[in-house]
Amino acid sequence: MGEVDKVLCEEIRNKFLAIGTDQSKFYDADMERIKTDDLYVTRFLQHVHMDKDAAAKMIDSVFTWRKENGIRELDYSKDVPHYLTSTYFRNQDEDGYDILWIEPKHIDYKTKGTEHRNYLHWLIEKRRGEADCSRITVVLALDGARVSNIDINHMKVIVGLFMNYTADVMEKLVIHNMHWLINGIWKVISLMLDEDAKKRVKFVSNDGIYNELPKDSVVACCGGPDSHRFEPK
């Protein structure tokens, strides 16, 4: 992220406060961060393509959503259900951004979707780059996934998290080996995306992933040389 404009950040803060939402609907820690962290304010602005009014409205909606969904109360630092660890951070992309790998084939979203959503929120919240407002690259590793592993409502939650409830966090979404049965689901999901977001989505198959990520960063589930592999119990 480049230099911040402190005057512009203060203008956005004032616009946000002028909306007049009852601040009891927000976390105190979120309010403190938006008041003191210019990088964080700038991230909202970049997410909405430098529209100041839209940035203020997004801060309001994100902060409300975070409190309503208990994001700061989530804690998976101990006793994580094993299947959730099929979603994990490992390695970095060509720009030095951390890579988040999601392996849906290990999750039954019809019964475990809510907990996976919460775990995903927690991972993003606690990642090492969050304080510095760095982006992440997300890889949806679909090799071996069945339709039962790709619940459309849960996919909406995952995409919506990056599009609506985190500010300029996702550098790109790499979708690896999407089965033809999932094409219809993706067509519905794509309706949620603006043109800029669509440009960040990269569909790859087999070795095509090396066009998007350094070869030595690709893990075993996508055929890469990194031998890390989630092992179901």
C-alpha cells in the first residue's frame, strides 16, 4: 500500500461519524483503529475505488456486521476441529503476499458450513499481515471436490467476505481445477462481483497455477513441489 493522505483519511472519518449510527453497535477496538490507523482507512477507500462517501458507508456497514457476528469473540487458537485446518495460510505469492489455501473437498458445507465460515473469518482477522493492512492471495483448490462440498450459500459467504466485509484484503482469487458441475454455481456467484473484482479471479487448471503463483509456493493439493498436505483423520 502506498502513502496515505492524512487529510483525506480525516475527511472519511468525519463522513463515517456523520452517518450517525449508534456506536454501541460497533466494537470499541474497531472504533479506536479507524480513528488512529490511516492505513486502515485508506484500505476502505481503495476497496470502493476512491469514492469517499462509499468508503464511509462501507466502514459503517462492516463495523455493524462485525459486532453482530461476534468476529472479535471468535477464538480457534486451541482445540481446532481437524477438518478446519484444511483451510490454512502457507507460503507467499510473487508480490510477497501470504497465500490462503482452501480445500473444500474436506468439508461438508451442508453440516459444517457455519463453523468453516467462522474459522475463515478468524484466520483472516489473526493473520500476521492484518496489522500492516497487507493483502492476501486466496486459492480455492477444487481438485477432487464434489457438489456436496461446494454449497452455493457458503460460496456466497466466502466471496461476500472479501467483497463486502473486509476492506481491500484480497489481491486475487485463484480457482484451481473447477469441475464443470460447479460452473453453474460460479455463474451465480459472479453476479455478486463488480468488474474490478472479476479481474482478480483467475481460473487455472493443473500446471496453469504456475502462471499465477511461484512454483515453489504451490502445495501438494494443487500438484506443487511443497509437500505440505492436509491429511484427513
